[in-house]
Amino acid sequence: MLQSPKQFLKRVLGMIGYHMGLHEIASEIERLHETVRKIQYQTIVAPDGLPLPPAEFDFLVSARRDLDAFQFLELGRDHAAEIVSTLSRNGIEIDELEAILEFGCGCGRITRAFHFLKKAKVYGTDYNRRLIDWCRQCLPFAEFETNELSPPLAYRDAQFDFIYAYSVFTHLTESLQHRWLAELSRVLKPGGHLFLTAMGAAFAQEHLPPQAKEQFAAGQLVIMDPELAGENACCAFHPYLYVKETLAKRFELQEFQPGAVVDRSRNFIGQDRYFLRKPD
């Protein structure tokens, strides 16, 4: 049972009255915090029957405080539907795949939309251990792992039929992007597919200063605040030709969908979408 702050303080003071040592008190406080954390993780259930993530986790993933939990989930469902339709246009039914990986899964905003799959096994990985801990507790239909900011992943060679990375390469330095794309290629089966998004021309036009816009227009990758790689504050802007001819040159480009401004007043801009195939 959750305690009120007054009850909690009374209990701690009682411990002190019983001459408990500081170590015992600290351990008890940590145990109570862990209990509260687990309850918070599983208190509110969304219409899909799965728990909602805490608001702070929403922000870590979206970097927006103007989204309520259900808007956050709606975006995840929209992204998942986009992935499914992209696969379908290319003759692939998602539930006919054997293994699917979300690289940079966060708190499962997109992953949770695939809980209906019967055959395909769903995996997720992220370098934020708190988010992965939540996913493990609250999204039991999938398997989750942690990774570091740099490769490798905890998976064997050619394990996955399909990998998607939604707004992940948007927050990495150039060297990390190349290393991670090589690593995703390693764990992807020959003939497998990779779906990734990038902040393209629509984002560059809205957010880059004049000199950076010139670099972008010249086909150069532009990265703002590279020292914050892995965080939302680090922003990478990808020209189409840079992705096609440099970043993803080891892949075959199957489909490209450019992003566009959806709602300028709310800063809603669609990212560019790339559907890539690993050669046999």
C-alpha cells in the first residue's frame, strides 16, 4: 500500500527512535522507493491493455512536454502503422517475419503497437537502462536489452529479418552513425530490411541557421551540439544524397518518403523515411 508523506516520515522517525543505523534506514527508504516505482509503472492502463509509461519517460523519448500520454501513444501507433504499410507496399507482411528489432526503443512507444503479432518475435534495445527496465516489466510480449552509446549489440549475426530505428540517427554524431549502421547490418539477415528516419529538408528549413542551411543544401551532414550525442539536444540533419550515397551505401534503397511540415504552430514535422535492404 502506498503511504502518504506524513506516514512515510512517521515511519522513518520511528526507525530512528528504535536506534536503527543509517545503513538500515537508507536500505528501507530505497525499498520503499522501489515499491512505489513498481506501482507507478503499472497503475494506469491504456486502451491497448498495456500500462502507460510515466510522464518523465514520455519526455525522454519525445522531448515534448505538450503531449499527454494518449497523444504520445497515438504517435507511436501512427509510426507503427507507417512501418506496416511500408513493408506491405514492398510485398512483406509483418507477421510473416521471424524476428523484428526496434533499435532505440525508448519506453516502447512503437514497440507496444506490435503486441498483436502472433508469429513474429519482437525485440527492443536502448541505452537508457531505466526505460528498458520499464519495458521489461510492462511489455512482457517482447524481449528487451540494453546497449551502450557505441556498438556492439547483444545479438548474434544475422538474427533479424527486419530492424527499424525511428528518430535514432537524428541524435548521433557522424562516426557513431556509421558504426551503428555497420552493427545493424551485422545483426540483419542477408536480404533483410532496415527502416530508419532522419531529419531532412523540412527540418533543415525550419530549424537550421543560415550557414548550416548552406551546408545542408550542399549535401553535407549537419550536426548541432555533437558533444551531447545520444540526447535529444544533439540534432543531426540528413540530406537525402548523403544518406543514399554515404551513410547507407552498404544497403539498397528500396523506398524514400520525404518529411513535411504537419503543423508549424506546434512544431510537428515529419521525418524523412528510408526503407533499405541488405544485399544477399
